[in-house]
Amino acid sequence: MTKVKITILKTTIDKELATEYGIDGLTACPMMKAGDVFYADYAKPQGFCDEAWKAIYQYVFALAHGAGKSLFYYGDWIKKPGVAIVSCNDGLRPVIMKLEATDEESKIACERQ
């Protein structure tokens, strides 16, 4: 298993939907910022949004286990091998992320008592 680089490409807000459904003063996601970088494999990176992780972990898992050697799925989505462009599941203010397979091997940390 290898690590996957997660880069926050942009935070957005759908102003029309936010006006209709969001609280007053709702802004783009306050947890993530464009340019933030995280590394993941089998576990959510420290400081990464729990809800965003739930939305993207299956892509991280696939890339960490070798899906990065070819185009994702059937070659009808992303044109670069080892890359996925994904978003969190916040319908009012989604965060867009780039996942990239790396060659860096993961090490599973074991706690000993």
C-alpha cells in the first residue's frame, strides 16, 4: 500500500442554494483551504474533515492499493493515471480535492503496551 496525496484545489459555495437553505452568513468551508495538502492511506489524516473523509475514502483506498497505475474506472472520467478529482458531500459548500497516488510506501503503526 502506498500513500495518497490529497490537495485541496478549491472551496466553493452555491450561492443560490445557500440563500434558500443555508443559515444567514454561511460561507465556504472554514475547515479546508485551497492549497492544503494531506497524505492518507488506510486512515483519515489528522486535521482532515470527518465528513469529507467519508465522501472520499473509497477513492483513497483504491489509489493506495494500486489503482494509480491505470486510469480510474473505465477511462471515461480522469485522463491522468493515478489521479482522481473528488469533492466532499456538502451540497451547499463543497470542497474540491485532487487525489494523487504516490510511490511512498505506507507503514502501519502498531501500539505496544
